[in-house]
Amino acid sequence: MILAEFIDVLRSNRRIVKGHRHPAEGMKQMREKLIKALLVEDNLGDARLMREMLRESSEGKFELTHVTRFGEAHQQLSEKHFDVVLLDLSLPDSSGLETFTRTQGLTDRVPIVVLTGLDDDETAIQAVQEGAQDYLAKAQVDGHLLVRSMRYAIERHRVREELRQANKKILEQQKSVIEEERLKVLLQMAGATAHELNQPLTSLLGFIGLLRMDEDNPDKRDRYISQIEDAGNRIASIVSKIQNIRQYDTKPYIGTTSIIEIDQGVNILSVEDSDTDFGAIQRFLRSRKQISLTRTGSIGDALQRLEKDRFDLILLDYVLPDGNGFEFITLLAERNIKTPIIVITGEGNEMVASQIMQAGADDYIPKDALSEKSLSRSIANTLEKARLREEIREVQSRMASMATRDELTGLYNRRYLMDALEREVARAKRYENDLVFCMIDLDHFKRVNDTYGHAAGDMVLTEIGDMLKRSLRKSDIPSRYGGEEFAVILPHAQEVEARKVCERFRAMVARHWFNYHSSQFQVTVSAGLASYSRPATQSPLDLVRAADQALYRAKSEGRNLIKRAIL
């Protein structure tokens, strides 16, 4: 892939990551836009109540379309766009989990919140495990909970879709890299592993045969036993390597706490100065054995604990002796502490809650609405959002690494090198700095691959890359130019200094023994140097061509040499 294409990918995914630096941005946008909801509910009283809840809500604008049967929902979803579906599982023409499965089959673009009766919790749990974003017990729902559930469903669905799109771009634009890694695993588990096993097995059987033929010769017998032991150890090593291949690295999904038990430890910091309120939090979380709850009573104490210990979540009282929630969130941002936050506000202050969400909090709970269920649900939703944000950051990091690094050696790749060379040439021209460019090539590298196999060749390239990094200054820029070729930019270096660096590296490689299984061998390198001359007339490509010509001279004059460009 050319550099320009990859930059486009990075820019588009950077927008995704920026969208999650402040978790409330998505929620804020939802407050400002009209949310179109499809309510599938055959109980007209329940439907009328929900319509009133949305109409009276001060937390946004809603357009509700109500149908009473699955067939009508099918028609609506095929004809119109909706932001969320509120789905009763018991309908005249469909019931139970099948209702959710059939609705999900109609569209994967719209998040679904399941509505249940008091005796339908088990079915709702199954629906969430199958992909529903949330569930609500109709007898316990109020306007605030209904709106919050809809918003969370939309936000989680949006974040997951962005993550899916980011992964899709990696798959599309880095397909060759991913296929190469996949092929390595497959080869290791199949053909390549069989080949690696075949060689020591053949040796082992051969030496056993020789041992039987020369069992009366003690010297030969001891030598054969030693060789058999070596072959056996190599087989054991290969088998161990196969056993340690991890094809899947999964972790438990955290959904609504009342649905899926949080089975990994969760460390929560409660910043609460009221003994009564902290006691309530303790009581509500008492049944959650995996949760470890720590308390501090002020912002200052909380910051000290956060600097010292790792927490997965913060429960933050809005009003504290030494400040308020806004000040605490600002201090966390200054310290680059990204622990997700749930703010607990007094007196149902919706205005403060809205503002603090915009400032960076993940969720809020009014103290008069605090209960075991609301607290558990908020904790689970917040942890899930934090996990999704972290996955997006990992995708961004991986894409950035793919754009600049050679996967085998860890050195910069050719694309990055050429960009860096352009910058360094411009800097040398502007400030009249010294600059040297070096091209390095392994001598007779094809013999290594032909004699010992490509796995041995990869091992050599990796070790050469490590030796090159150890030979250079921190300011130098080493890269894998392609195949067995390497290149180095040496800023602020005169040719004499650069030659010493390259000579040190050449000598290090020449005396190094490479070990591959029971074989030992050596390789050498040749190098060509090109210095940036003043007055400046050279382009980056001129430097590359000059260094390449010097490298060609080193090859033609005997190899294992360093030659300077003749300008």
C-alpha cells in the first residue's frame, strides 16, 4: 500500500479515537438530535405510558412510532430508519426469544432494547447474550431509566460499529500483512512444523540404527547417545512451541451486571465524604463478590490513591470538602488519568449532571435514584464503554505501527524511512547540518535461505536488526529497506564518524555466529555511504542513489566492505 492511502486510514481512525477522548460527546450529540424509536408493544396501556414518558422528558427530543405486532415491525424496519427499537418479547404473532431473534434478523443496523414483564427476566438475559443492547422490566421503568437505556443502546451500538469499521479497514488495507501472520501460524502448526519435526526425527532414528550397529564401540555409542539426546530435545522444543500457540485470546464480556456476572476482579474507588451515602453504596454492592471497594473522603486523598494504585472505576460524589466533580475531572485530565467515572449527584440535579457528562464523566446517578439495580447497571455499562474505547485505541496503535514499522525486525519500514529522509535533508539544507545516508546489504543471503530454510533467514534478519540498533545513536534512524537490505539515516554526523559507526557494525556482524537448531554459520554485510554536501543540491533520491552505487562497488570489490559514494 502506498503511503498516501495509509495516511487516509490513520486520519479516519484518528477521528474515531478522538470521538472517545470525552465519553460524553456521543451522548451530548444525542441530546441535540431527534431520536427516532420504534416501539413494538401490544399492551396499549404500556405503550401510552412510554409515549408520555418520552414526551415529558427534558433530556432530548424523541419521535416514537408504535406498532403492536411483529409483522408491522417488519414493515416499518424495511421502510424507515430508526435509531433504536423498544421490543416487547410477547406479541400476538411472535413470543419469547424468537421475537428478538427474528427482529435482529431484520436489521443489524439498529440497536434493540428488550421490554419484559416481571417473570421474563431469564428470556431477557438470553436476548442480551444474543446481542440485545439492554433490557427493561416494564413494571419498574420510569422516564429517566427509559431515556438512559435508549441512549446507552445507541451509543454502545455506535462505538461497536466504529470499532468494526476500524477493524474492517485493517483487514482491507493490511490484508497481506494479516495473511502473512496467519500463514505463519498455519505453517507452524502444519507443513513447517512437520518439516521441522521430520529432520530431528530422521536424525534420531538414524542414530538409533547406528547405535545398534556399533553397540560394541563405547566411543561411538556415547557419541550416538549424545546425538539422540540432542534430536529428542529439539522435538520436545517444537512440540512445546505448538502447544503454546494461542489461537484465541478472549476475555469475559461485561454486560448489564444483573444479566452477566462480573467474573473478574473490579477495583472501584468511591470518593464520598458522607458515611451514610458510602454505607448505601457498600450495601448495594455487597452481593458483587468480585468488586473491591475502596473509599476516600476528599479529592486530595483520591488523587494520592490514584497515583499509587490502579482502579477500574471511580464513583464520585459531586460535592466534596475540597472541591466538586468538575475540579476533580480537570485534575485527572491534567495527570493523564483515564479511569472511567460515575458521578453521584444530589437532588436529581439534571443540569449539573448534563454539564459534568460533557466535562468527561461516563455516567451519573441521582442520589434519590440510587439502588442496587441502578448502580450495578451503571457500573456494567461504564466498564463496557471503557473496554470498547480501549479496543479502539489498540486498533489505532496497531494501524500506526503497521504504517511505520517492519514487523519482522521492529525497525522502521521503507515508507517511514523515505519520509524521514525528506525531513532530514530539508533540515540539513536549512540549518547547514551534516547528514549521512547508509545502505547495507547482507552478502550471499540467498545461501542462508537455500541451505537452512526461510525460518533461518528470518532469524538472521531479526538478529541483524538488533545488532544494527545496538550500533547506532538514539538520534539515528535505522530501517529495513526491503528483503535483506537495511538503511540508516545519520543526522548531524560527518562522513568520518558515520564510517566508524558502520565499520563497528560490519565487524560485529562478521564475528557473530548464528545458531539455528544444531547448525552454526556466519554472514557478512556490505555498505555504501553517501554524505549530504553543501552548497545543497542533493535531493533525498540523490542520496539514495549515491549510497546504492557505493554499495554496489563494495559488492563488486569483494564484499564485507564499506565504500563511500563518489560525488
